[in-house]
Amino acid sequence: MVNRFQAWFGNGLEGILSFLITIFCVFLSLSFHEFSHGYVAYKLGDNTAKNMGRLSLNPLSHLDPIGALCLLLFGFGWARPVPINPNNFESGKYKKGMVLTSIAGPVSNILLAFISILIIKILGLLPYNLPTAVNILITVVSTLCQTLIIMNLSLAVFNLIPIPPLDGSKVLNAVLPARIYFKIMQYEQFGFIALIILINLPIFNLLLTHLVLYIYKFLIFIIELIPFF
């Protein structure tokens, strides 16, 4: 954490630019994540998020201060959950709707990472003898995309952990028998404490880093199947 602050505020304009890029990526990643939850629920018949003004890409509608700070400092975090009422889903689609709305956020983050990798690949095809201003812009865009890749893949993997209030806990609601699920959720109030402990465990961070790397390599593999690249 100290190293991050030194990189941001100890390197002049370059560090400040890196900090602003990171803030922008936090806002975009969390907003797109929560918007995707609400949008999928809306398409399944639940207007709760829309009626509460949460079907939006406005980061102020979704930011959880602690979750955003964790994402900024540790690379893993969460947003303020979009309200979803599964009772409004189309008849007979309760469990399917819960799974789809729960994974919509992580899937949206993987999509953002995929698009970011694609942009970097396209920038790599450009000639080197471009005007200085253009090269600076390309460098900034590349740095932004690299930050989005790491942040969104980390966000996707982290949110699939089956601990409240993360998306993985909501997937459990759909796949586990109600009796077992509600027994687990008796300990929901300890979810936040468990997350803080996990974030500070080196073995946990190492595991998530490996999972992020595997997904990144898979996305690269998919892009390299495109003839253009």
C-alpha cells in the first residue's frame, strides 16, 4: 500500500496521472459491474433497480466507499449492491434469474478486460513514427487499458467468492437447497470481517493472482484466434 502511494505522489506529474487513471478505472469498473446486475434483472422482469435510479453508469449511484478503497489499494473490492427482487422475475425463473443476475457483474468485468486487451492489440499495430502528442496519447490509453485489465479481472474473480455481500454468495442462493443456504447466511454479518482477513492473507492474494492470470491468458488466446491479429 505504501509503495502505491509513493508511485502516485512521489513521481511528479507521471504519478498523479497514474493516480487519476486508477481512480477513473475504479469508477468505470464498479459502475459497469453494478449496472450489469441491474440491467440483467430488468430484462428478466424486475424493475427494482430502475425504479430506485440504480440502472445507471453514474459511479455515485453505486460506490461503496470501503469497497472502492479496497479496490484502489489492494486491487480487490466491491460496490454497493444493486437491489434486486427475484419475486419479480418471470414465472418459474427464480433460480435461473438469480444465477444470471449474480454472474452478470463478474462477466461484465471480464468483458471490459477483453475490450481493453483488444484496444492494446490494435494500438500495437500502429506505426512508431507518429507525432509526439499522438504517441503520448497512445501511452496514456495503453496504461489505462492495462489498469482496466488487471482491475476488472481481479474484480471478477474476487466477487465470485461465496462470501456475503459478494456475488458468489448470491449464486449459492440459487444452487443450494434453501435449508443449507439459510443456515450459512446466519453468519452473514461476519462476511465483511472475513473479506478483510482474506485480503490481508498472502496465500489468498497469490491464489487470486493465479486465477486472474489464467483468465488473462485465455482472453489472449481468444483474441489471437482473430485473423486480424
